[in-house]
Amino acid sequence: MSGIAAALDEGPCHGDIQGANCHATDEGTVTFFDFECCGIGWRVYDLATLRWAAALNGADDTLWTAFLQGYTECRDVSDIALRAVPLFVLIRHIWWMGTQIQRRSTMDQEWDHQGFLDSGLAFLRTWQASHAPTLNAPASIHVRPYAPTDREPLLALAPRLVIGLVPWRDP
């Protein structure tokens, strides 16, 4: 990561660009809202967040292609930033898993920890396997199976996942 950090464009970022946080009119005006994740950071994170949301929701590449085309009409995106998008998708997903674990730990309701972690790790494995050449990384993520005794260590780790992976948040 440190090798590409200097080459990435920094500036104001929304931090949570995905379909639920914007509205498009028939005339083509797009309004973004829900700015609790905004700040100064690598702009590639905004690109990756949209790419991640589309992939997580099973969308084909149409949304990503249209978004990237519109984005590059307004702002240049370097080749290294485009190559970094798949890595930032993984970062976004890990961050999102941390927020969900932290959020669920404050609720009194029961939820399926095993199912959540299994599906979250499956997404990471699938994404990494399909983008391994771009990531320049092995084609699999090796993890041990989740056990109910993992709950407390995961909850202790969640704040670090939430704060530590997003470049513009202070620890």
C-alpha cells in the first residue's frame, strides 16, 4: 500500500457513494446526501465504494462503467488509481464488516454471526480470486472457521476496523 499511496489523488471524498446515498432526476441531476463518512482521503476510495456496492448487490458492470465514464468526464483518474480500485473494494468490505459487527454488538437482538461472517468472507474470497492479477496477490484468503467463542475478540477488534482502515478518520 505504501508504494502506491504517494501516487493516489487526495481530496474531499463522500466516503459512502452507493445507490442509497444519492438521487438522480430524469434530467440527469445527481444529488448526494448522507455525509457521515465524508472527509479528506484518497479519491479512489469513492470509486471503490461504488464498485463495492454494485458488486455486493449483484449488479453487472453497467452501473460501474456508467459511473466511471461520468466521473472521468469531470476528473482525471490515473492508471494506478484505476488499478487500486479492486484493493480498495476489499478495504471497504472489511471496514463495512467491522461497522456491522460493532453496530450489532450494541443491539439487543440476536443475529447470525456465523452466516454474516461466512457471507462476508465469501465476498472477499470471490472478489480477490476474480481480481487477483490486478491485486498482485494470491487468489485466496485463508481464514479459520468462525466459532461462537470468537464473538468477544471480534467485538474488541471492530472499533479498530472501523477507524483504522478509512484514511481520513482519526484514531
